[in-house]
Amino acid sequence: MIEFRGLSKAFGGKPVLAGLSLEVQDGETMVIIGYSGTGKSVALKHIVGLLEPDEGDVAVDGRVVSSLERAALNELRRDIGYVFQFAALFDSMTVADNVALGLRQRRLTDEEIDERVEEALAVVDLTGAGGQYPAELSGGMRKRVGIARAIALRPRYILYDEPTTGLDPVTSAVIDRLIVRTRERLGVTGVVVTHDMRSAYTVGDRIAMLYEGRIRQVGTVAEVQATQDPVVRQFIEGRAP
């Protein structure tokens, strides 16, 4: 379980998160929606300890992330895969080497690493692409490599930062199906941040809207689609704030 407990964070005196509280249950995919700049990615970074809260905390399986020593934080991070918004691939490395990056920090043999890389690429339908370089790939393929890199770690949790940003509708649908497939095959708990409601409805078990630093509403897909909250209604209908 991931728990946001009264999480607050400001940058340059400007509040971004202002008492965010939310529970992500084991085995579910929680989608956090909201306008650009509302702190969705900031919330994700607190889960893996890339940012420290000003107030409140985030707990993963009961462990308060901000209180962990370096060794314990590194151990926690072994359980979490992170899919960055623009894949964050290294252009000088092949696809296989990008996917293997996190694995090389573990005590695995070369054969075990190669096996994990092949398995992960197969899950995202990129079998045979290991020898290519990121510059040779489409935007959608690069996103899939980012997902493969997370999968290869065999994590308990996967965090997705705007996984369909910059993609056309057809490619976005492919990424959505991969997120669902990953949950079904691997049983991982997922947190997806997005402003793409079509994606949110496809991949989410529950949806939470972040607004003015707090959760405005949380519920199932059906509950959010039927909301009478004017702020949530405005967002899901694609109207500007």
C-alpha cells in the first residue's frame, strides 16, 4: 500500500501540494488526474524519495519514505519501477542496455540479465529490438522501452508519469493496453499521473483528481464519470479552468 498522509510541498514559497492525502491499495491502478502544474509528478517523486516533504509524509508498505536511511531507501526503490514522462533513455546505449540499466546494480549474472531483458521486451512487444538505439525508435516505441525497463526489475509497484503525453491516439491506446497487461500479468500496483481522460478511464481501477494541492475527489471510473462536482466535471469534459 502507498499512503500519502497530509503531504505538503512548496517551491520558492509557492505551494504545490497542500495536504494531499490518498491511499493506493495493493493490486490496484490508481490514476491521479489534474491540470498541468498541479503537482501530479511532484507527488510521484515523493514516493521514491526524489523529493522531501515540507509537511506530512508518504509511506510505502508502512515505511515512511522521508525517514529512511540511504540503504533502506535503496532497498525500497528495488520494489518500485518508474516510467518517466519522456522515457529518459540514454541515446548512446542500445535498447537492451537501457532496459538492463537497473539490473546491473543488482547481483545478477550476465545470463540472468539477458533473460530478464528479453522477457521485458517481449511483454511490451519489442522482441528483437534490443540491438537498436533510441534514435531509431518512434516515440511510442521509446515509451515501451521505458515500461520494459521498469518491468525488468520485477517491482511490486510501477509509477507512470504522463505515459501517453505526446503520442497520437492510436499509439496512446497501445500504451494503455500495455499498462493494463502489466497489471494483469505481473500483479503490480500502479500509480498513473495523467491529464488524458481516455487513458485514465482505460487503465484506472480508481481515479483521484488533484486540485489546489489536495484530492478533490476519488472514486471508481464510473463514479468519476457520473460526478456532479463542478470542478471535476469541468476537467473531465476538457474545459479550461
